[in-house]
Amino acid sequence: MQTATARRTVGDTPAGGSVLGFYAPKGTPRPPRVARAEGVFLWDEDGRRYLDATSGAVVTNIGHGNPAVLQAMQAQARKVTFAYPRFFESEDSIALADRVCALAGPGLDRAFFVSGGSEANESALKLARQYAVVSGQPGRWKVISRNPSYHGATLGALTVTGDASAHALYGPMLRAQPKVAAPLSYRVPDGHSVESFEAACAQALEDTIVREGADSVLAFILEPIGGLSTGAVVSSPAYFRAVREICDRHGVLLVFDEIMSGAGRTGRFLAAHHWPDARPDLVTLAKGLAAGYTPLGAVLAPERIVDAVAASGGFVHGHTYFTNPLSCAVANAVLDEVVRQDLVARAQAAGAYLKDRLHALAARSPLVGDVRGLGLLGAIELVADKASRRALPVDFNAPARLTEHGLRHGIALYNRRANRGEFGDFQMITPPLTASDAELDLLVALLERALADLHDEVRGRGLA
């Protein structure tokens, strides 16, 4: 029987309506309408249940509907929801800053809270630039990043994003910044091993700094564990050591974009903690920091940078909702749950458990060419042929098709196609850190059904 949800289409109201009107042409079927969520599941208005296999957009680290967080949200709302931080301090914002900096460890001494990941990366790059100016290095303004990469949707964050299709559209509004190759681990260039390609990528960073002029290079920004742009690529300690040494040698700040990887998802509070001898100068957080209970992001910075900027007259940057007291109170409650349930350790153990089952799934599925990631920040790569690693056609958009099949089987998958599939088709597998082993088993079973349907479609179209 056709449901009310299935009958809805984009543009079926004269005004207002679904935000998907900005993304899809009129007449496109709209997705199910969510009615409620609890734990690792969401239900639509027709009562169908969906396992949240990707924590939405890699956000809901502690699961949905946590009672303690909801109670804290209500309690803070009764006290104060907004107070501009230049005029009033907030007890919760100070407590959150103290806590996050303690969890981040030495060298990340101050926290600047914003509304999300794009704002966090913009803020980090502005802080780095102002620090260079006030410390007598005004010539430093270039920010090197990797290709492919993703650092946000605002124009500044997009400037350092390695996505040729996005730059083709917005390029005239951007000031181009240098890019170096990301050390992909599945599709490496001919003649390279994974290790030799990592070394070549690190050398490319140094070569680019020298070519651009070291005194003009401000920072190097990277995701320590890849997100949608690379599908959870994890590089070796040798790569991170080399990057740290190169940045030190040329006075370049190293920025870790931990919007996805931070807040415990990889089995450490920061992914940076996996490589203690390659500590970044700046770190950005969002997503799991408040776990979807409120919009929140953060920049973590060393005291030396913050003090120099403050002494010069203050940070020339800010947003209306930065350091919002309600959001900070909610994030404190989220971190309470991370600690109470020992979710950082759980991410490590559950990640190993899930990866084993995904490898077994890959052995059974003709479409899964690779399984990778760290902790519960993982991904599979979809291919047309496993032996040759041949990708599926770009215009087929395999991740989007898998999402469609998944919804029919009761599994919710997040897909965002970077570079229009130029570097491969990835499906993130990033369930809440609260997922039980039984729920992870169910995730793999539902994913396998969706992959089987996708394979039938691929064969039906003669694509494999």
C-alpha cells in the first residue's frame, strides 16, 4: 500500500515546503518524514524504523533522544538561552572550554565556540592569519590543503576544499589556494605502493611550500582521518611525522580538521592523539561535540597564539551565536554521557568489531572493493570490478543509489559525493558510539540487503 510519505514530491506546495526544493527538481520523490528517534533508530510517520548507520551526517555520537541531555537542555533554557559573550560570561561556556582543552591535552589551551564545522574552519584560518600579522609575519597568507578534501561550505572554507567541481562553480568568488595530493590508500598511482605514495605526498607538501615561498605560507590544513572526500582514509604515523617536521622546518602552522574525527569517534578524544609526535597547532571540532542536540563547533588553539592576538587588540572575528550558553550547556551534557558510558573506549572496541564484519561482508559482496577507517569512523568503497578496482560510472552515482535501496530495507545512510566521484565512490559507515554489538550486526545485515539490490541494479544496467 502506498503511504502518505511516498506520495510527497518536491515542489508539491505553492510556497514554503521542503528544503529539497533547493536540491532536486519538482516532482522528485521526497524522503520519509521523520517522526521520532531513540538510540540508534529513527521512525517515520508511518511507523517504519530505520537504523541510523551513519549518525546522520556523522553527528549523533551518543545516539538519539538521550534523556540526560534533553533534561540539561530544558534546565538551561529555563535559565538563559542567549547572552552575548562580549558582555556576559556563561558558566557553561567556561566549563566546556576547560573540559574540552583538558581532553585535548597540552598545547591546545583555549577554545573558541561557534555554530558548526564550516564556521570553525573559517575561524581557525582567520586566527592563524591574524597571529601571523601580529607576530611580524604579514606575508604569510597562503593555506595549503589536500586534493581531494572537504573543509566546509562557506566561501573561506571552500577555498581550502579540494573539490574541482565546487571550484568550477564558485571559483570566480574565491582566491585560489595551493593543493597537494591526499595520500589515498586504495587508488594509488601506478608505480607506487601505499607507503611510497604517502612519502611522495609529504614531499609534495615541502616542494609546494618552497615553490610558493615559505615566507608566504601560513598553514597546512588536513583531515587526519578522511571524511566524505576520501572515504575514511587512515595514513601511517610516518606520514604524519613527515608533515609535522616539514611544517616546523618552514614555520607553517599545522591545522587538523577534526569536524568528523574528533570528540571520541576514532577511539581517542582527538584523532590527533593517535600520532602524539605530530601534534597540530590548531584543531577544529563540531558534529560529535554536541552530537546533534544543538549546532556547535570549536577551534582549539595554543595559549601563545591566543595571547598574541588578544594583546594586539583582540580577534577581529565573531558570530552572533558564538559561545552560546544554551549550546555550551548541551555540549557539556553530551560530554557527561561520553564519560559516563565510556564511549571513547567503546568506539575503539566497536570499531574493531564492525570492521571485522564489514570485511566479511566485502568478501561476499562483488561491489565492496575496500573497507577502511579507525574506530567508528569507517567507510566502504564501491566498485564495478574488485579485481581491477574499476569504479562504477560517474553518472550512476552509486552512493545515492545505495541510500535509496537502504531506505527500503530500514537502514539510513549518509552520502555526499565529493568531486563528483572522480576519486571513487565511498559510503561512510559511522553509527552512534552507543551502538551495541547486536545493533552493529543488524547494520551489516541491512547493508548487505541494500548492496544486493544495488548489485541487481548494476547488473540490470550492464555496468559490471
